[in-house]
Amino acid sequence: MNASRNKQLYLDNGHLNLSLLFQEYSQPLFYYALKFVDQEVAKDVVQDVFFKLWEDQSLNVSSSLNGLLFTMVRNKCLQHLEKQKVRSRYQEEVVSQMREDEILFYSSGASSLIEKELQMQLQQAIEALPEKCREVFVMSRFQDKMHKEIAAELGVSVKMVEKHISKALQIIRVQLKDYLPLLVLFPSCFSSSVK
């Protein structure tokens, strides 16, 4: 930027001409900020830099105004990234602590209450199945019989056994939709549900 252009950036009172400065530099500063951060943050960074200049309008730049502005943007971006890294580390610690607390909770006496509730809900869902469907499902899942064995014992085709099991699983999934995440934590409910 030449010397006459540099003089235009200052008003008669010695303060920076912020509107002209903004027109000249906002877009290049924004694109520079995008090298470090996303679009929304880049907008905020550029606004913060101009706000800082507005707060301290008597700033007299003896060297390169261009260099000062780009340095301010870079520093703001780096500050943002550092804060983000600290936040991320904190979130990881919180999530880790929550997982530990959850494991402690489920490994305590509370887990037996949850397990009993799950077993009761699963038992009710199985009892609500149509008779043949329930019979095939119990033989498959709780008596560990192969599809061929079940088909031979009940006098039906293997395909029919598969259909009954598929239908049973579909009905159970719908009835236990609120409990499915807990069934992953307590798979033992599936092995001891049918009496």
C-alpha cells in the first residue's frame, strides 16, 4: 500500500478511518482466517479485530498496517483453536468420568433392579407373542435348538421356523424399543427370561 493510501486510512484527528479500513481489509482478512478456522468463526474473528481497532482508535501504526491486521487475525484464530482444544479435552474428561460413573452404577445393586425390570419386560413381550411364534422363538433362543431340529419337532418347514423367529424378533423389538440400549448392557436377560 502506498504512502498516500496509507494517509487516507487516518482521519484528520489522527484516528483510523475504520469504514475505509473495513472496506479494504475485511474480505482479505476473512479469507486469511479461513485458513485456520471455519466460516462462522472467521467472520467473528474479523469482527473482533475491527472492534478492537474501534476501541483503540488512537492506535498509530508506525510499520505495516497490513502486517498488523493479518497478525491480529492470525493470533485471534490461534486463540480460538487453543480454547477449542481445551474445551475438547474437558469434554473428553467429562464423558470419561460419566462412563466410569455409569459403570459403577450398573455394577452396583441398582443393576440387579434394572436387570429384573428388563427380564420382566422381556418375559411379558415373549408371552404376548402368538402361540406358534412364541414356541419357535423359545426353542431357538432359550433351548438353543437349530432351525432344522425345531422344524422336525413341530412338523413344519425350516422356512416357516425362520419366519416365526423373524416375526418374534420384530414384535419384541417394537415392545422393548425403550429398553433396547439396556439389553446390550444386560445380555444375560435373554438367557434367563423364559421359565
